[in-house]
Amino acid sequence: MVVKIYRSAYLGMARDAESGYPYEVCGVMIGKENTVTHFYKCTNLVADDKSETAFKKTGNIDSARLKDRFELDPRSYMEADSWARGNGLVILGIYHSHPDHPSVPSETDRKVASPGWAYIIFSVNGGKFADARIWYIDEHSLRFEEKKFELIEDSE
């Protein structure tokens, strides 16, 4: 399977990844079947210095981890899901960035991944977009498998 991504959505996610540097950014990919037509930026509760997340309140994550963890804000997710449904679309997966690291899923990424969803990771080195790779988790082995993606022109 080849995932298709509208060029505008891909470039928007890449810009979002750069703008959040040095923290991880996150959001959802929206579309139909295997085609991503839109993205919706979500708040990363872990890296948002203004938020008081459960992680920060309990001290279960130290400040050194703010650059390599994300916790997608449930309110942002619900807004994205509502927008998608209202436009006859669905959430196809999650995008996030890896500041100064390759676009390869971490063990933490694997532990929170759900089968059937696409996960695109944008590598951002020194504040500049480096590359992106897309992954799916196998529901039997629970290991990530890389998939090919193709940028296509928007067709609206």
C-alpha cells in the first residue's frame, strides 16, 4: 500500500514540525481511505510550557524529556475529529516531529501506537526539516513497518 498525501498537507506538517523546534509537535492527518488531504495541528501537552499536564504535575517525566515526547491534547483531537466528520472525512493517523533525531519510531512511539493508523514522523535537525517517513504498526507483531508515500497535487 502506498499512502498518498496532498502536497499542501505535507508541507504544512513539515512547517509545523520546524516551527515547534526544539520540542516535538503533533497533530492528526485527515482524509479518506489511504489519501491524506488535510492536517490538524494539536497541542503537545508535554512540550507546551504553558500547560500543567499530568506528567508535569506528578513529575513522571523530567524536563529533559520535553524535547522527545508528545502527548496529544484530547481537546485538540476532538476538535479535529469533529471537523473531519463534518467534512465527510476521517482521521487517518498522527504526525509528530523528532527534533535532532531520525524519522524512525521510538519505543515510546511503539507503545502508544494503534494498528490501522498511519504515523508520519518528521525529522527536524537544527530547526530545519530533514525528512519524513511513514509507519504503520503490525497488529500481530506490534512492530512498526515503514510504508511508501507519494505526494500528490491537491484536487479540490
